[in-house]
Amino acid sequence: AFVATAVSAATAHIGRTDNPHSVTKSQVGLGNVLDITQAPATHVGMGGETQHALATAVDAGFIDPDDYVAVRDFKDSFLPVKKFATGTIGSGQDATAAFQAAADEAASNGRGIIWAGTGAYPISQFTISSSNTILMGVGQGNTRIQPQSTTLDAIVFGDSVTKLQNCGMTGCTVYGGMADPTSGALVKVYWSDYFSMWNNSIANGFRALELESVIHSNFWGNFLVGGTNFTSLKTNSALLWVDAKDDWTMPSELHFWGNDFRGIGGGLTYLDACVHVKRLDGLNLTGGHIGFARTGVKLAPAHDAATLVGFISTDSYFDTCVNYGLWAVEPSSSYAGSFSGHYIGASRSYNCGVAIGWNCGGSGTGPSIIRAGHLRESKSQGINIYKGSHIQIIDPYIYGCNSNNNSSPGIDIGGGGASYVEVINPTVRQGPSAYAPYAGVYARNSASNVTIRGGNFDGCTTDILLGSSATNVRTLGQYTTSKTITYVASAATVTLPTTDVFMLSGTTGVTAIAGQMWDGRLVTFVTPNGAVTFTAGATIGNTFTTTQNKPVNGFCAGGKLYLS
């Protein structure tokens, strides 16, 4: 009986699962393992440790399930979760210390989610210094972080010494609102890799978001606004400011999808730029709205060695900019940096839609493609290619320019020596202004190696205008115009027009040809008033007499025009 009883007791003890000896995890060498429950079946397949950790926080009531959905696909692990509840910080009470404590806790654990619930949180400045850290609110307008300084960077990620990785920010409203800020950014991100920012509203700082040497990072659905608290022009103010901490850590592979950058209130007059880029090796702006500032996007190199490479704007709308929709390379007597990129978009600017190399100190831009989209109602040019080389402008539609009646063309090339510029199928039309575009395309005296292929010019004073000393300007293919066919008066010296088909009026004999006579150019003309004799010489290859109303073909080679 005793043996049976002992066996029964032993069996019962072996079968117990309630840890009767109170063994701790440290006693079995597992002291550093976090107390995370096994992922239940409902969490399987969500993507690993991060998803399970966030799901656990949802189950524990730390995170609302609707907000969890927004972050459940984030790829890295963020533990532990730190929550601020509405009642944790009193209304109007400075929350700087509370945010900094949460950031420090994340740093001590090497990761974390700094969670701020519904409420208003006044702050001066706090710094997130650890990789794998997310600042998370409950949605724009609900989590309201309110910087109180006009000079400090308010929310700071990292520093310029140690690179952060896998950090981000979502669901927050950061509202400055202090009158006339003079420096600082509402959100400043230092040297970082794989930074993500989505569904935030950042408003009314000297700069809304400043990125320094940030790479491989994504931004989507954010609303950046400013200007209501400005009472004067704030030079170098911007909604997005991009620069590098040095020449070896260039910002690169920055992707913005569906973000809005716009000035409000005094922004149109006092906000320097929506987006200001000093140094860059890859920026993609896709979709979104950019406007109501002095300049939409300013690509302005920091110094001679700085380059702006790989700027791409696709399907973004540049709206109502006082100076320029896109301004590549700012005026400077010393900076010579270059711009190379691809611009596609629409613009409505008070001054000029797209300005490349305008009055810059160096050589202007490098190889660039401008798919200008719809540029409308500029006071001066639709597109101004002042300096630079190897620039291709494809399918621009320019509706309304020269509204100030300042002799501005739709496309202005070469004021500062632009070269190797190709314009493909441009459309330039008179807009609602009473003043017609001065010209559809104007290749100025300093322009060289310009090719204009086709086009549609409606209501322009002149379709294509060439400066007298512009060199190697070619018009290829036919273009349509609202005016009657071009007439050129016969004279001792006839200057060939930019059109390849024209009428030669009068009967005066011709002894010399001027104008654009590149090898291989073909022209066709008719003499409607009678026969005209061309006499062979330095610029006429053969003596030829036309017949009234019969087409004449001309072929240019070796600086001479040959007629048949």
C-alpha cells in the first residue's frame, strides 16, 4: 500500500505544470529572454517577431487594433512598447521629459515604440538616439505634439556621429505655431538608414522636416505645411530640407509618395521653398501637391563640389509659386554644382514654371530630362534653360506665359550659354492673358547646339526665334501654327527662317544666304510674285532662277545652299 501511494504521489508531482519549486528563468540560464507569449494562430503569418510583438500589445490593450493594422507589416522588431495615455500628462503640461524618458528606455533596450495617445503634448526638444525605434501616435489631429521653441530642432532622430537604422514616425501631428521662427526644424533626422515616415502632419516651423545624410528611406501620405506664423520672408525656410553632413555621406534613395508640401497663410510670400535640396544622390517625388510658396522645389548646391544627381519628380502638381515651380541651381557667384535629373509634372507659377541654371556661378546643370507636363500662366517663361548642357525637354505643354508683357517666350534657351539642348514636340499657347508669348521657343545669342523637333505654336508672336549669334540651331520636322505660312522678302542677302517651308516674296535677285545652314538641312519655298535669280557665290552653291509658283528645293552642305 505504501509503495502504491508513493508511486501515485510521484506520478501526480511529475504531472504538475504549476512550477511547485518556483524555479526562475535566471536559474536555468534564460534571464535575458523577454516574457513574450507564444504567437497564437491568429498571429501566424503576419511577418515574424515584430508582428507578434505588436499583436501582443494589441491583445494587452496597449495599441488599438485599427492602429496596429497600419504598422503590422513593418519589417523589424520593436520592443518593448511604451505608451503615453491621455491622462498621463496634464493638458498643457510640458511633455519633454516624458518623451525623453521613453526614448531613453528604447535606447537602453536597443529598440522600442514610443506610443503617444490622444492628447496635446507641449515640448521643447527630445532626441531618439536608438535604432529600431518608432514614434507612434493615434492619427493626425489626435496625437498633437506642440514644439514651443522658435530656434530648436524639436523632435530629433540621432546625431551626425552614429548612424541610425530602422527608425520611423507615424500618426502624429507636430504643430509649431510659434510666431516667426528663425531656425530649427520641427522634425530633424540625422544620419539614418531605412527611415520611414507615414501619415503625419507637420506644420508651422522654420523647417517642417530636415533630413541630413538620410538614405534608403520612404515617406508617404504626410502633410507638410507652413507660413501661417510668418510675418516676413524667411530665407532658407522650407517644408522639406535635404542636405549631407559631409561630402562622403550623400542623401540617396529618398522616396516620397503622395505627400503634400504647401504654404498657407503667409507661405506664398514668406516661405522660401516647399522643398530645398543642398546635396543629393537620388530623390524621387511621386504624386502629391507642391506649392503656395516662393519656389516649389529649389535644387541649390551647397558648394562647388556639391552635386544634385537623380532628382525625379513624377506626376506632382506644382501650384502657384511666386518664383519658380522647379529651380535647379540657385543664383550664386561662387557655387558651381550640377543638377542631373528627370522632371515630370505640372506647374502654375507666377514667374517661371521650370528654371534650370538660372544665373548660377558655375556651368549650370548636367545631363537632364524634363518632361514638363502642363506649365501654365507664368508671368515670364514657361521653361528657362539659362545654363547647362545635354538637356532634353520632352512634350512640354505651356499654356499662358509672358502675362507681364516682358518679352518672355514659352521656352527660353541659352541666356547664360546653354548648349546641347533638345526640345521635342513642344506646345506653346496663349493663355487667358491679353499678351501673347513673345515666341514659342527662343534660342538666344549665347545658345549653341539646340535642336527643336516639331511642335505646336498657337497665338505666339513668333513661333521660333533665333538670336543672331546663336550657333548650330536646328529645326527638324514640321510644326503647326495658328498663323499663316512664313513669308521672307527677297533681297541681296536672304536669311533662312527657322521653318523649313516658306514663301519668298518679291523678285529681287539673291547673292548671299544667311541663317541656319547646317549640313543636311532641307528647305522648300515658292516665289509667288515672279522669278527670282540666285547667283552662285560664297553661300550659294549654284546659279538658279526660280519659276513663279513652282516649289524650289534647297539643300545645305559645306556652308552653301544648293537649289533645284
